[in-house]
Amino acid sequence: MKISKLSIVLLGVALVAPFVMYPVLLMKILCFALFASAFNLLLGFVGLLSFGHAIFLGTGGYVTGYLVMNSGLSPLLGILAGTAAAAALGAVYGKLSVKREGIYFAMVTLALAQLMFFVFLQAPFTGGENGLQGIPRGFLFGFIDLSDNLNMYYFVLAIFLFGFWVINRTIHSPFGQVLKAIRENEPRATSLGYNVNDYKWAAFVISAALSGLAGSTKTLVFQLASLTDVHWHMSGEVVLMTLVGGMGTIFGPLVGAAAIVGLQNFLSGGELGNYVHIIMGLIFIVCVLAFRSGIVGEIQKIVKRNFS
Amino acid sequence: MKLMTKTLLSAAMAVALTSTAAHASLSDDKVKIGVLADMGGVYADICGKGCVTAVEMAVEDFGGTVLGKPIEIVSADDQNKPDVGSAIVRKWIENEQVDVITGLVASSVTGAVTQVTTDAKKIALIAASASNAFTTKQCSPYNAHWTYNVVALANGTVKPIVQSGKKKWFFITADYAFGHALEGIATKVIESEGGEVVGAVRAPLGTTDFSSYILQAQASGAEVVGLANAGADFVNSLKTAAEFGLTEMMDVAGLLVFTPNAQALDPAIAGGMLTTTGFYWDRDEESREWSARFKARHGAIPAMPHAGAYSATMHYLNAVKAAGTDESDAVMKIMKSTKPDDFFAKNATLRADGRMVHDMYLVKITKASERKSADDIFAIQSVIPGDQAFAPMLPECDFK
């Protein structure tokens, strides 16, 4: 009951936000919040640290961008195609990587992501360093003009809510309970008769697909797909967002994405522009040393201590 | 009393100003210039903070106000990434009332940015990019490509070398829009002069270890190795070439050499190399005077994008003044119908396709013995008239 009240307040804020803040920045935050939430499904609820998650974000982006530009696909179909491509890649990469645990899992995902990065760097259809430029936003359902920032914002918000709902549903389903059991004690989950690898694989595919959804949407927002989205820096950034916000909490990735994107936006304009990476690094260190459970995690602790 | 006279005086001045500029209309009561450049990466030296300084100088020399309204400058670092650059420019135009964009370094970033500026009908004064795409296949009525482009570089540097009898070429190319364009145009020039390109390798932007590329160049059997890259990439590849003895075996041609990069190289390696530039500080009294002022503020002599950024900004502001508005179409019309003429732009005209055609210079990097000072880097060999340096206008890009 408490959470649903909070959700309604947040939804209200999201609905009026574009009239107060710059819509494109908000759309960027929403895309990254979805990406971080999808990543958090793996890290926070299954305990798997995928260090190559940007590849799903970028794959979704490139596929959507290419199809919308060259095949004249509508934005919605383009996003579906991008999501499907990311899910397919996730299915293959998941099959290969969930067999390993801990640091080996992280390294396998990183290596697989770097393989794909090179493909995107060299393949002629991606435009190399130039990226895909000038992707049209198009018309939703054939009549809603998405080149208008407000229309685009509500479209992105709808996609985000859908993705967020899927994640929420997954976590609170029996399937999600098994995932948490695996996170807490994998041998015990095995001993109870669960095929642990299949569960991990399914969670990996869901996470990859939603990351692809975030990437596809981001591509339409910025009308651009570039190597930044598939670079391992981006994989690191999503880890940062999740940890700063609060790993294993529902709203943590959302807060983390808003904090990091907002900070980047704030710093890039000012005198500190050259020190973005240093400042982010410091924040990361402080977070890991002092607030292990992230912003939302710490707030939850305080609420628990004082109000219940 | 004193205060009152002051107030009266300023009120009178305000009335006078508004009456002279009665028909003038500026959006948001100011002209705002956005300077986008790589501030900390491989191209930081050739534009970067120096371009911001150059634009500031232009605004100050212009008087700080236009049509009685202030001129503001904002700047940002694009990190040589198209997504970062286009997002910044989008924010500037949609949210911060920026009227015109200048700087613009890496061609990949410029490509993405000019999509945004064209959609928003804002002028892009391209000061440092090399690709010729902005006045050909990506041409737009709102592009003004100022300092130079790959066609001028190929015509200026490659043609005389092929004509001197060195016909077999190999390219080490920066792997993005600029490098591809430069290699493509240079290849056309070489083939039209009866030469051939025996091979090419593509190195990513920001490569630090060029050894494997240099070895491929050595094995190619070419007479000339063309370095179709720029900035720190050029410096690193040429240093590696010297370390591997490539400079002894065959000629190395730097297709795009900016003064700060030439300055960073040992004259024993770079001395004697021919290259083409749109500006050199030590050309005449006028250029020396401006460059001395620039050096006093920036701490180094200007590279051609710095001079180009100043010249383009000045021409833009003059056009705003003449048009009485900052509305892009009206300003662009005047920019194209009046000839830019300053210490940078000689025999210059802004063509209808947005190409600024002006004199280019074939220069030789001086040897250590020829240098009178640390800034004595180039010796001008010949002046290449604009119509020989740049390609003719394409009919589909003729924006009247």
C-alpha cells in the first residue's frame, strides 16, 4: 500500500516534469533508468555481475536505427525489432556465460561484449566512428508526430513504465523468488530441484531484452546510434548507476540513473567539465566505502530503523 | 545628482539605440554563440580552448554588442563523440537560446551536429572539420564551412608530390569520416595524375601504438606514405615512422598538419615535409598582429582553426548587424552576398553551398637550422588560389 502511494506520486511527478525541465534530459534519464533497472534485475536479484551489458543497449540502438532509417519501419516496429535483436543476442550470450560464476562470469560477458563491439566498429552498416546519424523519429501509429519533444517524452515514459512493470512483475513472481533463492544460496536452490542455469539464463534474456528496449528508445530520442552505446565504458556506467542508486532495490536504479545523468549534465556545462570522470570516480569510491547499499538502500534502512 | 545625470544619460542612450535599431529583432534580446570542440582529447590543441579564445576576441573586437544587445558565448567539450556533441547542441538550441554554433572539430561530430542545426534552422560555422561532406552529400543551407577541407589538402599537398614523379602511395588513415574522406579524395587526385594507391590501413581515432600500421606501410613497396590523420594521431604516427626508419626508406606526407602538432615534433623528423594550410601566422603584417594578440591570451601561436573561428564569427556578427536580425535565413543571405575580408580570409567568398573559398598555402615544415624562433614552423612555398584548391559547387547544393 505504501509503495503504491509512492508510485502514484512518482508517476504524477513524471507526468508534469517536462513542463518544468528540459524534456530531452528527462528522456535520457528514463532510458538510462530502464537500462539500469534491467541490469539490476541480474545484479541485484540474481547476483550476476554482467560486465558487458552495454552491448545489448547498443545492439538495440543500432538495429532500430538501421531499420527505421533504411527500411522505413515505424518507430514502434523499429523498437520491437531492436528489442528482439538484443533478446536474441542475450539468449546466445546468456547460454555461453551463465555456466560460469563470479569473476569468471563477469569476464566472459566482457569478452563477448568486446567481440560484438569490434563487429559494430568494423561493420559497414554502423558507420564506424560516425555512427548512424539523422535517424528520423517518425510518427507513432502513423499520426502522432514524435519530432515534437513533448509527444516523444510521453512515448518514452510509456515505454519506461512498461519495462519497469515487466521487471517489477518478474521480481514479485514465483520465478523471481527462485532467482532470489539462487542469489542467496545457489547450492541450496539446486538441492531443492531447480535447474539453476535455466533460471539464470531466463533472467539474463529478460535483462538483455529490456536493455535493448532502452537502447532502441534512446536511439530514437537522440536520432543517433554510436559506438558510445556499445563501449565497455557504458557497461561500467550502468554498474555505477545501479550501485549509487541501490543494488537490489526496485527504485534504486532509477535514482542512480537520475543522479548520474543529472550530474553529467550539470558538470558538462561548467568549469568542471574536464573532471567529470574524476568526480564520478570519487563518488563511486565514497559510495562503495560509506553507503554500501546506495541512496535508496540507505533511505530504506533509515525508514526501517525509525518508523517501524 | 551625479547618479541622476548618469541615469538620464543612459536612458537617453537607450532611447537613441532603440530608435536606430527600431526594425531590428533579435531572438531573446541577445546573440548567443555556442563553441563546441574537443577540449581534452587528440584535437584539443588545434581548436579546443583556443577556439573559445578566438571567438571571445572576435566578440570583443566587434564591440561586445550587436544591434544594442549583448553577445554571449557558451562552450562545451564534445569529447570527439557524435552522441555527446549532438546532445549538447540540441540542448543549447532547444533550451538555452543559442543562435549559432562554431568550433566543430571531428568530422564525425560535425556530421551529427549539422543534422541538428539544419533541423532547427541554425547556422553552423565549421571552423576545424576537414570532411568535404558538409558542402556535398550532407550539404545544408545553414552550413558555412570555413577554414579548409580535404579537397584543398589533397589538391595542395598530394598533387605536387605525384607530379614530381612519386606515383606509388600507401595510406595510414584515421578510421572515421574525416580520414575516409581525405583518403578517398587523395586517391582520386593520385589516380588522375597517373599514380596508384598500393594499399591503406585504417587506424582508430586516438591510436597510440602505430607500430603495426607502420610495418604494413614498410612492407607495401610504396614510394610515399600518406598520413591521412591529424592532431595527436599525426604526431604519434610520424614519430613511430621515424623510429622504425620508415622516413629514411620512403617519403612520408602529412596531409593535415596543424602548427601545434608540427611544433610538438622534432624538426629532425618533420623538417622538410610539405603540407597545405589555410592560415599561417607569419604571413603578413596583419596576420602577425592578430597572432601576437592571440598568443598573449592563449599562450601559443594560432593554428588555422583558431583563425578560422575568429574570421567566421566576425563575418557572422557583421551579417547580423547588416541584416538587423539574427534570423538564420536573413543572416546567411548576407553572409553569402558580402565577401569576408580580414587577416585570415584573403580573396575570399562564401559560396552558395556554404563553402568558404579562399587562398590556401603550400608550406614546408622548417628544419632546425632554418628556425629563427620556436614559433618559426612553416615556410610558405606558394599560394594556392581558392578556385584551384576547392572543388566546384555541386548543383544540388546551390542554396541561393
